Amino acid sequence: MYSYEDRIRAVKLYIKLGKRTCPTIRQLGYPTKNALKSWHREYEHSRDLQVGYVRSRQKYSDEQKQAAVEHYLDNDRCIASTMKALGYPCRGTLTVWIDELHPQVRQRIVGRAPNVQHPLELKNAAVIELCTRKTSAQEIAQKLAVCRPTLYNWKNQLLGREAPASMTHHNHPPSAPDLTELERQAESLRHDNRKLKLENDLLKKANELLKKGLGVDLQLLSNREKTLLIDALKHTYTLAELLAELDIARSSYFYHCARLRMPDKYADVRQVLSEVFHGNHRCYGYRRMHAALGRRQLSLSEKVVQRLMKQECLIVTANKKRRYGSYLGEISPAPENLINRDFRADTPNEKWLTDITEFHIPAGKVYLSPMIDCFDGLVVSWTIGTRPDSDLVNTMLDAAIETVVTSAIRPVIHSDRGAHYRWPGWLSRVRSAKLIRSMSRKGCSPDNAACEGFFGRLKTELFYPRNWKDITIEQFIQIVDTYIRWYNEKRIKISLGSLSPIEYRASLGITV
């Protein structure tokens, strides 16, 4: 039974919280969901609530109520038997009648024993005393202020359920104990306890020093890792205990101790690796890093370089993002695919590839349109802008045509089926320069794989690893332009004999 003030408070809070029943009931502690919704419907209908409840006609008489309660008290206080014998009422109603007429019947006291945490030393001493006892386990439990089953639970936790005969309660009086045997058992218990503590400490140190999980198998660790664990715990346990527990030979331990004390012979190489990695947009893998060290007269194997890079966390990030697409349909006839995925060229300016890619940074979108030479991957010309319009590709094409004005060679220029390469401005420039057009098949990016590969390298090495939150559009355009110039002039390509495209042409006597 809720008062008028309680009901009106609940309805107003229900409306204030956006008619959400659960937060309203959680905050007030009452009523039920159906009651709250019923009160709200009444309030919406009459803009107020009734001052008091309208009492319904009483379903059961006072004599029936008294008879039901007396039957409950006279028949072992069983609610089920009362309902079955009388045929009324329901369990909840009978409970209310009992609380109303005889409240003392259902009084109860609820309590909870305190959760006492006993130290490990007390448990060890109790288990030893239990195993070597001269009195009963009950007396030991009373002395420690615990119950008798608690002693056996501690024994099961520390020693397992394989209880010795001395732990079994006998009805007949025990014979005189053998002191030598009891001392032997006590020593065995102390030894087992120390071994368990040693295993626990080793697992903790493996998690702390080696970043291994607490469930790691210590036998699968390398000898170097086992040596680190032994050095960390040798002041707590004897060397013999640690060597036996980790299953490592004494000679192997001292060998790795000597190795750990030796100066790092790759200290200078590590510094050079970091300088080369960070100085080349953090994009060199171990193969190009090996080539870069060779150019600095540092001779190391690729496996050593790979291992040192892993130890120094010099990892090249590789993420994938959605590419920009410029296909608008067949707005003009498409030429034949003359390249046909053959991206090899014997001379410069024999095959050119072009496409458009998109960079989405917080400051906005930037688009790049390059012209790639299949001979060595040189970026012949490029345009960077904020709109993927005809001026972006036409400007790039004009700059590329200027590089072959004095040459008799007319390259094949290959692109996808984007609208930029089918507009009149592009077509007229290609005809004037007597270039040969070639196009990929519809929706087939592998037909222009060499150009797509350049975009992938650019984004993997420059775009994805960095955070561009505080970079403006103008700054980003300048960064991309700087990268392309470094790509042409300095970036090592293993396929070119660990030379950059411009260095490769210079080695062949070709002027750029």
C-alpha cells in the first residue's frame, strides 16, 4: 500500500527520466513495473492521482482467514498441506495472513560468519602438527580456533587428498608413535612445502621478467631465460634447487651467465639500425635494412639483421584502407589492354602507368596522381591536390610529356577505366603527344598492379604508421611531395641491386 505522496513522486520521477521504468525503480526502490505504468496512465488521463486506493470487495471472510491460519499452525506449519486441505488461498495470501495474525511465527535472524583469512605460515604449522599429532584433530582445531574440517581442507590444499594413515581417525586408541618416522614425515612435508613455494616464485618471476603467462611450462623456456630466472631467485633458494627445478645443466647456466655479462657486440649496429629505420620513414624491412647496412660497410647476415630489428622493436606497420575509385561508367570507348599485366620494360619511357589514390586525414581529403615508369619504378611526374578533377591528371600528364619531348620514343600510357582518362582534355593531350593508350579491364585492379603496388608502399611506409591529427592539408601535401622525391632519389630497391631508381639510371649512364 503506497501513499499518495509516494505514488505521485514515482510518476514525476518516471516522467523526468524519460519514462524509463528500470532507472526509476532502481532510484526509489519501489514499485513494480506494472504498478508504475498503471499510475502513469492514471496521471496522464486525469492529470492527477486518487488520494486513496479504492478498496475492492473482500474475497475471503475473517472466519476463512482464521481457519486457514489455525490449520497451518496445527499441521506442522506446512503451507502446501493447508492449501491442499482447504482449497484456498494462494501461497502468497496465506503468507500475508500468517504475518498479520501471528508475526512471531516467521521471525528469523540472518547472519553471516566473518571471512577470516589465515596466513600461510599458520596453515603450514597446522598441517605439520596435524600429521605429527599426539592428540586428536579436534583438540588441535580448538587450539587454533578453527573447525576440524578446516584442518583437513588445509591439508588437501597443501599436500593433496592422499592422506597418510596418521591423519585417519581411529576408534581404537593409537599405538605409541615412532619418533623417527614422525620426524621423517615432518621433514618430507617441509620439503614439499618449499618445493611448492619454489614453483610459485618461478612462475611469478617468469611473468614479471619474461612477460610469460602464469600457466607457462617452465621446461619449455630457453636456457637463457632460465638463467635470468635463476639469477633473480638465487638469493632466496640454493643453486642446486633452482637448477633441478628448471632442468638446466650447471655448465649451461654458467655459460649463459658469462654471455649475459659480456658486452653487446652489436651495440653500434643497433644504433645504426635505429638511425636508418627512423631516417627512412620507418618503412625498411630487414632485406632493405640489410642492403642499407651493406652500403655503410657493415657486413651482417639477413637473419642477424632480422633478429636485431625484432629486439629493437623496429617493426614496419601494415594496414589496409579503402581505395578511392573514379569509375563513372563507359562514357567513351575504351582502348585495348596492351600492357596485359606485362610490367617489364627494357628501356626507360617504354611503358607508363597512372592512377589516382586518396588520403583521408582529419583535416580533409588529399588526392595523388603519379606517372610510374615500368623500367625501374621511377615516378616520372606527379600532382597532389584536394580535388580529383581533370586538372589533377592533366597537369600530371603535361609534366610527364615534357620529359619525352626531345625523345623519339612514345610510351604506352596505361590506366584504369576512370572518367579522368576518358575526358576530352586527356584524350587531346594524348593525341598531340602521340602517346599510345591502354586500359585495364573493368573492375580489375591487378591489370594495373605495378601502380597499385606503388600506392601500397607509399601508404604502408608513410601514411598508415603516423597520426595526422594536427597536420594541415598544406603540410600533408608537402610531406607526400618530399616522400616521392626521397622515393626516386634515395629509397633502396632490392630489385635494382640495392639502388634507388635515379641511382640505378646513373649507374647505367642514363640522365634524368
